[in-house]
Amino acid sequence: MVTEQMLSEMQLEPEVPELDLSWLNLDTEWGVQSAPGRKGLTLQQINDTIYGEIPAMAADHTARPRGAAAASQSPRMGYVIGEATETFSDSAALLYDEAVSRQWSSATDIPWDTLDELPEDIERAMAQLCTSLTEVEFIAGDVPGKWLPRIAADHYESGLFLMSQVMDEARHTDVFRKRALANGGGLLLQGGGGGLRQILEAEDFTQMSSMLHILGEGFVQSLFRLGELIAHNEAEKRIFRLAAQDESRHVAFGVTHLKYTLENDPDKAEEVHWTLDMFENTLVDPDQANPGLAGALVYLLGDGDVDEGWRLFWHVRRKQVLEYLHRLDVAGLSGRQETGRLHPALAAAIEEN
Ligand SMILES: [Fe+2]
Ligand SMILES: [Fe+2]
């Protein structure tokens, strides 16, 4: 039976714990202000404060935001890469700000209604190119995604940039898939995948970035910039133009990361050269390359005329190689051509054309 006393005990107010107000009295930097500029309040502007100081070595492996006070009970989160030279780029914040402001929609920003019926061979070639690109872009998203959980919170600018790249590559994956399926074609032959696997399996961030951002995406960017040569309508032109804009940021991150790394750790140069030796070879080796990609590209470039297609293919390849060498120069890794280290097939592309 419930007695009166039991009832009154049940109605007692729960004991209120003492409010922890230790956060009112911390020794972090206070009084910091940032005003929006022409482009709004960007990461770069908040980085103009003391919170923008980037430690060369992030000793903290917890999720503590850079500049916040440490909490002794916080667990380590698996951010195993502490050295800034491993993952950082001075341009990461700027490139992230730019990525956020230049997002576009494959659903509504492409004039899909300009896709007129094409001759079947041309539609097949475009479907093949888009099949290959869908596969490549998917891995281009997987790779930064794989590295994200290793990068210290102190180097969050690189983390945020890579997150924006994952979003960009998601859009590239879907836009090429949409193009393959939107105009009476379909998906054709998948690629060999060996080169993609090589990037995915890199055990060092700078090696990965040299393959993905500088060489792989660099070649893709040079190609997309020449998209007018491949496109048959406004929709395709817009796809290549918008994707090239995104690729520029990915390539720029790779170049500025390599520059930062080599300035701070010049011994890494040989390691990067070695990685590029391997990956250049993969890119030009017909056994490892994507059998559909080159064929479709030649076919589209020549608009069905294979001789003209090859002529334009070498024009594209020459531009790809020249721009690749220029990027390496900017990053401080010069001399591949002069020392005969550039793969002979790539060297030939700029010598004979
Ligand atoms: Fe992409
Ligand atoms: Fe990309």
C-alpha cells in the first residue's frame, strides 16, 4: 500500500547537480573578431587571427578544434598524421572557400534539353567516354575520403578541402552517368582499373596526391578544358566547363601541397619522382590503361574520322604533358624532362608535335 510518506518522497524535486562553469574561465584567446569581406566571412578571414596559426606538428590526436582548450578525458580519434608537411597546403582554406561558393547542380545547371539525337556511333563514343569517366570520378571521391580520418583536427583546412573534393567528385560521377543515360545510349565498357587501384593503395599522402591531383586530375583538367573539341551540344560543353572548374581546385591543392612539402622537407623530392615514374608508366601502358577511354576519345575528337581524331588526340596529349610539367615546376619539382626521367611516351608527345 502506498503511504502518504511514500507519496511525498516521490514528489521531491530531483537533486540538481552543480553547474560546471569552468568554460567561463579558460585561458584561450578572447576578444577575436573578423569582419566579412567582399566574398563574405571566409575561412581565410578567420585565419587572420591567432586561430590561424598552423602547428608544424599536431601533437593532439583528439577532435579538439584548433585553438580550443584541451579536455583531459577526450579520446584519441585516430588522426595519425601530425606533420603539416604530410598533408597541408597554404591554399587549402582559399580553395575550400572557393569550392563552397562554386557548387553547381547536375540536375538544374546543365541545359539537358540541348541534347539532340546524335548519330549512333557518336552517341556510343560519348556513352563510352562517360562510362569511363563515371568510374574514374567515383575513385577520385573515394581517395580523399579514405585519407580524411587520418588528418589531425589542427590541420582542418586540408580536411575541409578534401571534404569539398568528395562532394565535387560525387557530382562528376553523377553528371557523367546522367549524360550516358540521358540521350538514348547507356553504359558501355568499364576500365582496367589498375591505375585507380594504385592511387587508392598509396601509403603516403604526398605520393597519393602526386598521382591523383597532379598527374591524374591534371590530365583530366587539360582534357576538360578542351571539352569544346569533344562536345556536340551545349549540355556537354557546360558539363566539361563546370567539371574543369572543379578540377582546377583539386589540381591546385595538389600543386600547393607538394610545394609546401618540398619547401619544408626537400628530401621528399626523390620519393615523389619515384611515384611519378611509376604512375606515368601506368597511364601510358596500353595493358593497364582503360581500353574504352582512348578509343572513344579519338573517335569523338575526330567526329568519327579516326585520322583526324588521332591528330587531335596528340594535340590534347601535348597540352596535358606541357601543363603537367609546368605544375611540377610551380611545385618545385623540376627537371623530369631535362634529366630524361619523363616517360618516353610522354616526352615524345611534346617533342614530335
Ligand atoms: Fe572529378
Ligand atoms: Fe577532381
